[in-house]
Amino acid sequence: MKKAATKKSAASNGGDSPARLIDARIRKLGDWRGEVLARIRALIRDADPDVVEEVKWRKPSNNMLGVPVWEHAGIICTGETYKAAVKLTFAKGASLSDPAKLFNASLEGNMRRAIDIAEGGKINEKAFKALIREAVALNVSGKPKR
């Protein structure tokens, strides 16, 4: 009986599903960063309807909200929020082509690449969705990173 009540109360207070945790993260930000994260999330879902949302690295330093992570046969990218930017880090970014030059951060490594979006910043939505699709294709292929 207690287990059922616990499950019910978890569901009634929003539960801890990744989608609800990401929704809570966006609401808690309540500023341009939340708007950017929500828009990026919509673009990712549009580019890959089979994407899986996760929330990882929940800890006191990020108010237990964690970091949104989008996966499909492996991590595609993470969505971290900082005071001055929303950072989208692609796990295998160094192996992705980037003809639109979206990657503007973490360029020195041999694995990850990131896109920092500052307040008022725009992203080329068509190129971003193509980058998501390429990251998914790389994950699904099982090919090693360059």
C-alpha cells in the first residue's frame, strides 16, 4: 500500500521523468537561457523523432536539476546553462562535418565540440538539425570516432 502511495505522490508532483526534469529546468531558468534551451530541445526532437531525453549529473552544485542529455544509440549532445551562455556539447563533435561553422567552443580537443549561444544569439536551425542528424547517423553506424 505504501509503495502505491509513493508512486502516486511522485506522479502527482511531477515525478522524475527526464522530460519533466528538463521542463522544470527550463521553468526554473525563467529567462533567455530557458527560452534557448526550449528552442534547441524542439529542434533536436524535430531532427530526430526517436531521440531519448535523459538528465545526468544531478548534484547539489546544480540544484539537483542535472544536465539535459539527448541520446540516440549514444550521446548526441548535452545542454548546459551558464550565466552568459547555453552550451551544447556534442560528444563526437570532432568527427562531425560542420560546413555552417556552428561549433564555436571546445575546438581544441580531439573528441568533443560545442556551440555556445549567448543572450540574443541565433542559431542556423537548418544547419543545426543537419548536425543532429549527422551525429545520430554516426552513433547508429557504430563507427569509431576520428
